[in-house]
Amino acid sequence: MAGELLRVDGVSKHFGPVEALSNLTVQFTPGTVGLVGPNGSGKTTLIRLLMGLLTPDSGTLSVLGHDVRQEALVVRERVGYMPEHDCLMPDLSGVGLVALMAQVSGLPKEVAMSRAHEVLEFVGLQEQRYRKIQEYSVGMRQRIKLAQAIVHDPSLCFLDEPTSGLDPRGRQEMLDLIRSLARLGKTSFVLSTHLLPDVEGLVDQVLLLNAGRQLAEGPVERLLGGHEEDNVVRVKGDPAPLVAALAAQGLAPTLHDRDIHVTLVARDARPVFQAAAETGTQIRYLGRSVRTIEDLFLSRVNAVPAAPPR
């Protein structure tokens, strides 16, 4: 799965006065990508742009090496899509729906039916495959949406809020299914979610969005524990002198409540202790503040100015 998975260059998208995405520039290699942010952050808009279902106001997008604006049909032939909202045909049986979507994706009728049975067994719906969709529970509907997205063995599969509406057990089972598929290595996944714990231990790359703006992007390993680290410093007394001394060193510290957040290069804490000695500040605690994707998201949200009202 070598090569480039996605490339987004300077993409912006407005819906009337609402700026859904603002000058987004990201690049990802094949693997599992977490598209993370609160509701309204632009995740679904980005997926629809990448599939050629929407046109950007500015910028370019490519998927699997294909320019989305010029080759939208080629892109859609090679991807699968599990939408957030329920768009299933209620009068079809489970196997009928999945076989139909396999045919729409280009598989011959006999192959489509065979594949439908296989993927329904994989997602745990083999006993319910002949029931009509209208009789399915929320959990079963989520599973069949996953089944129709993967039935044609796409090179890339977009999963938009795949755990939406699921109870804790159903949520974990859905994430386990996605994890099993990702381990096979045949299909890359873009998992869009506002539930940050859903991507922990599942994705190897991440894009954090908030109000249409990117907060961070790249390999999870680098963001959470690479060359640069976000650290928290707690001191006895007033933290302001230490904040000023760190700023004078060009470290751009931020103060949240009484915690000082500062990025250290190569885990080198000497600048902090030097600033503490210069200001006579007693350090009570110094350690990494970013340990999870949720920690990273919160630290980046707190470190940037609030976006204008949308």
C-alpha cells in the first residue's frame, strides 16, 4: 500500500456565510486515518469533497493519485462510503441491499451476491441477512452500512461516524470490526468521528479539525511523542514570571488556569529550569501533557484564538 492516499491543498468551502473549511492543507499515506473534531467542524464536508460530491471554493484535492475535480468517477469506483445518516432502502433484505451495492460498484451479479453473503457473515449479520432493513435495530443498520461500504474491496473506505447511536458494547464491536479490516492491509480507512476515544489505538495518522480549521495533522506517533513534546509545568506561587521568562527564550508558553504549557524540543527541559532559576520560581511538577489524541486536541484548541461565530 505504498504511495499517496490523500492530498488536500489550500481547500476552502463555504455554505453561504458559513465557512465549513478554511485553507485546509494535508497529506496522508495509506493506512488508517482519524478525521477528528466536534460536530460542525467540517469532517463530513471534507469527505464529500474528497469523493467529488461537493466542489471546493478554492484549492485542489486528490485521492489515490487521482485529481478529484477531473476524475471524480474514477475516485468513486475505488472507494467505499459508510455515511453518517441512515440512507438505507427499508423494503430490501440485508443481503439484497449489499448485493445491489456490490453491483452498483461494478461487480457481476453472481459475484455480487457471493460477496454480499461473505461480508454479512463478517459483520455478524448472517442470521439476519434475509430480514428486511426496516426490521433492523440501530446496531444492525450500522453493521449493514459497513458491509455495503466494503463489499467491493475498495482501496479506500470513508467511515463517517461509524459508532453513531451505538451502546458501549455495540460501539466496541464496531471498532473491533474496523480494526480487523485495517489489519488485513488491503484497504485504507478514513474514520470520521467526534468521539476522540474511538480513534485511540486504531488510527496511525490523524487530522484534528475545529470550526473548519486544522489544529494538527500527521502520524500519531509523531504528534503524541515525537521530537517535540507539549509539557505542563506547575509552580509554587505566581506562574506569570516563569511564563514571561520562557517567552523571552522563544518557547511560546501558554497559561491554562495555573498550568504552564510549553513545547520542548528533544525532551530537553533545561530551558525551563534555567528560566526558573532566573525568576526564583519553585517548580512543583514538570511532565508531558499530551498522552492521548484527546489531550492533543484540547491542548491545541486552548492554544489558538477562538474562531469567529459561524
